Amino acid sequence: QVQLVESGGGLVQAGESLRLSCVVSGLPFGDYVMGWYRQAPGKQRELVAAVDTTGGGTNYLDSVKGRFTISRDNVLSTVYLQMNSLKPEDTAVYSCRASRARLDYWGQGTQVTVSS
């Protein structure tokens, strides 16, 4: 049974930081590209950051470049999203995704709320 379990969300003030974690089980983690997505109320889900299987390649949503960092630990089967200098517009439910060819798995998400 594949499971992706996110944690680390919460309520913070603008300018503060949060670190999200997504622990994956039930699949060969090192074979999957990992991504963090977010969806704010009334908006479409968007890709925030992604990391390749080795951790050496990453890409980011333009609005988070320089503030967010995605990383992965293939031993712990965990992907992280370090979020610094948070802004109210970062408020959303953040979910992690594991993808490989036509295989696609999602976590339940964790709420991030940034107050001004």
C-alpha cells in the first residue's frame, strides 16, 4: 500500500519559515520524481517545486524562487520543502506527489496559513 504523509504545516506570520516533510512508503522512493503542489481556495492547483530522483535537479514556481528549497533523502524516503520569507499569498494546502512514467501518487496535504 502506497502512502504519502505530509507534515509541518501550520499558521505563521509573514516573513517566518516552515519546513514541510512528506514521508513515502510502499514504493521504491528513489525511482520517483517528487513534487510539492499547492492549492489555495478558489484557485487551481499549481506545482511549487520538483526534484529529480537523485536530488540533483530541481525546478521552482517563479514566485517562490529564492525563498523555497526542495530536497530529498532517499534513505529516509522523505521529501522536504523549506519555505522561508513566507507571504500571505503562500497560504494554501500543500501536497506532495510521487510520479514515475504513468504512475502517480498523492498525499492528503497539509495546510499552510500565512498571516499578514
